[in-house]
Amino acid sequence: MLAGNLRWILVASMLGTAPLRAQPAAEDVPTLQYRIDLNRRAGDRFHASLTVDGLASGNAVLQFASTAPGTYQVMDIGRFVDSLRAVDASGAGIPVERLDTNQWRISDPDRVRAVTWTVADTWDAVVQENRVYPMAGTSIEDDHVLFNAHAVLPFPTGLQDAPVELALVVPDGWTVGTALEKGPDGDYVAEDYDFLVDSPILAGNLTVATTEVTGVPIEIYTYSAGGGIRSDQLLGSMQSMLQAAGEFLGGLPIDRYVFLYHFEGVPKSGATYGAWEHSYSSEYVFPEVPFSEAFGQTLTDVAAHEFLHIVTPLNIHSEIIEHFDFETPVPSRHLWLYEGVTEWGAHASQLRGGIKSPEAYLEETARKIAIDRAQFDTAYSLERLALTSYTPEGQAQYGNIYQRGAVVAGLLDIRLLELSDGQRGLQELLLELMDRYGKSRPFVDDELYDVLVEMTDPAIGEFFDSYVESAEPLPITEYYDKLGIDFIDDPEQPRFEIRPDPTPEQARLRAAWLGERDAA
């Protein structure tokens, strides 16, 4: 996820994690059938229901999300819920007890056939603390709805892995954008609650544009309150970036991808705007400003980051991310990989695809170095940042994962290229990790550093010790010198200068850094 203020300084949150849960036997799992009627939009409230047959004593508690993957913030969605009621097959009420902010216990679960409730949209609800990021929340208005499942729908404990159906009733003429597919009866289907949460929905008066990248269909859905920003404009800005990402990865490891854009209101000082990544889609919330080439490039850089999350965590993730705990998440130590490397890749793919010049890439890197030094504690390691990210202390440093995290990833790329004589950098290592793990084979969180050393060189273990697990001063001057690039360490404005006359060795490594592997 990327979030930021109007200066586009990215200060955001990351992937939440939790231990693996036991998988129930498929024949014992009832289907969770949710229904939301978007024709009922009065009072900024969703009217929702869950129909289910086969609850047992272990499924007696309805769990609303305390947080969600990719946000690393306390949400406590139960704060927005009221009028929750459970009934049996005859429509008779079954007593329900509220246990805490996010949990309700049903007194006789085996009798339950339906549960109904209403929930306020998070954009307009007045809360005193822990305001939900707009791209991770909900908005329900006359002409559109932004829907994130975790912000509306609970699940019965023990059934997070149950198959899901979602009947979404929308007004005539509305367009629906989502990565969810429809089943034979026309309802949306998901393999489980996690996948439902991983698939946001934007519905309403939308514009649509489509393209293909390495044979994979890409769809863009846009809500623009004033009609000033259209999907075809966004596609025009993004097309080259998408193709470069496909080349960077040697083909997209997905079969479909959906972008959801929401533009509304004038920029407000201190307001949060940004994006949230998902496995097969991403959603973006920004103010509606006149579309321009500069604005399109800003949105493209953000989209490049979110799009590359199809690598991490979709295809490379630890076992504690495999299943998310919506009640009490546990952080992974590898935020440097999920967000720092992804942010590096968003710019490196454009550099190697010829979209960004080396000067533009280095200017972005220098900007990140300056932000790291000016706005964050440079003695706060990336691993410490990950492990404390749910605490106020960690949240104060969190935005640095997109600054220092990306700079460290760039240094790792240079070191890997140096050790392999220009043949194998971070880009190649990511592709090898995707082959080794993939969507359904997580790595062990505590073992990844050892795996990476085994795949590369003992010197990479020293790199992680110094610049990820610890926060030693970054060797920016030393590493970029290997490319024939000078780092001018100006406290006011750090910058890079590309030497016109590099040594043959520097020239070979620079060519590899630019993606010219044959030349290396």
C-alpha cells in the first residue's frame, strides 16, 4: 500500500500477517452466502446479510476485521456495525451477544440460517481515532460505491477458509469493476474470505478501458466525480509502464488484472490519498485535479508499485502471510522485500524499459535518500520497522520503507550484479524466487536470509546483517562508484552525477544495471 499527503510523500502501511490456521475438511465446510443491496444507500449505510446452513459450536462467533492485509493499521470495523440480528429457518430471532468491538457470539449457531446487519461507510463515519485509510475503507453515494469486503462483512470463526458467494445488487445502468469472477447463478464467487477481501469492488457511473500485457487482459475502471479523469487517459499514461513491467518479469504471472480508480473532491491539506495492492487488482483514491502529463506520471509511478505486488507477496511470501489473522495480526520481518523491493522495482522496471532516463531514476533515488535523512530515524533498521509496524513507535517510521527500503534494494541489486559479473541482479533473483516458491508455497519467515545466501553468495548475508537487520550507514558512494556514478553527498540536496568516462569495468556493470545483460 502507498498512502501520502498532497506533496506525494509516501508514508504508508504494509502487509499484516498471522500464523497458519488449520484447514477444515472440505466436506464439513458450508458456503458463506453474502448479500448486499446497493439500491439501499440512504444514511451512508450498507445493508448486508449472511445466509448459511451448517454452523457448529466452533462457528458461534462472528468476526469483523480489526485490521486487514496491506494496511498495518487498527481499523476495528465493529465500531461501524449496528442492528445485527440472527434468525432461524422460520425467521425467529436467535439471541446474539456482543463480546467486544469486533466480535458477536450467536447463542445457538446450529439453528442459524441468516444474519443481517447494517454498517456505516468508513469515509463519512465520524471517529475520534484510528481513521481507516480511504482506499482500504468504504464509500456509498448516490452515483457510486467503493467496497472493501473486510469493512462490511464478517465471517464465522473457523470458517475463514469456507467458499464464498456474494450477491451484489446494483442499480440499473451501473458498471461494476472487480477481479472477482461470477459463478453460474450470477453471484460473485471466492475460494474463501481472504480472497474476497483481496478483491475490492468499485461500482457506479464508471469509465472503462482495456489492454493486454504479455497476453494478459488488463482492465481499468474509473470513477471521477466531475467526469474530468477517464480510464482511457489513465491507460495512455500507464501503457508503457505496464509493458515494461511485463518485460521486467518475463511475462505476467497472472491471468487477469484490474485497476480501480476513485477521484473526488479538491485536494485537502493533511488528507490521506494513495493506493492499496491486491493479488489481481489494486485500488486508488486521489483528489480530482485537472489531468496533466505530470499528474499522469505520478499516478503511473504509484500504479507501477502496486502492480508489481504480483511478485511480492502474491508469488513470494512467508508462511505467516499465507493466512491472515483479522483479529490479531503478526508482522513478518521481511517488509524490506514486500514493500522496499517492490518500490525499487517500480522504478527499475521503467529504467530498464527505457521509460525513465538514468538521470530521472537517480533523481528519484536521491530524493528518497534525502527523505530518509530528514524525516526518519536512520538508526531504525528495516527489520525493526517491520516488527514494530503495528505500534505507535513503528508507525512513526513506517513511511521510510518506501524511501530507505527502496534505496537498500537498489544497493542490493548493484551488489548482486557485481558478485555475478553483471549477469544476475535483484531482478533475476526475484524471478528465481518466484519459480522456487510461487502462490502456494510460502517460505519460512525466519529462514529467508539463509535461503538468499545459499542462492547467491556469503557476502549477501553480510549485506543483510548490515543494512536490513541493522542500520549501518548505507554505502551509497561506494556502490554507485562501481557503476561510474558519483554520489554528491550534499546535506541540503544529495544528488548523483553520471561520469562520461567510466572505466571498462564500470561501463560493463553500468550496462548490466541498465538492463543490458548481453553487454555485461
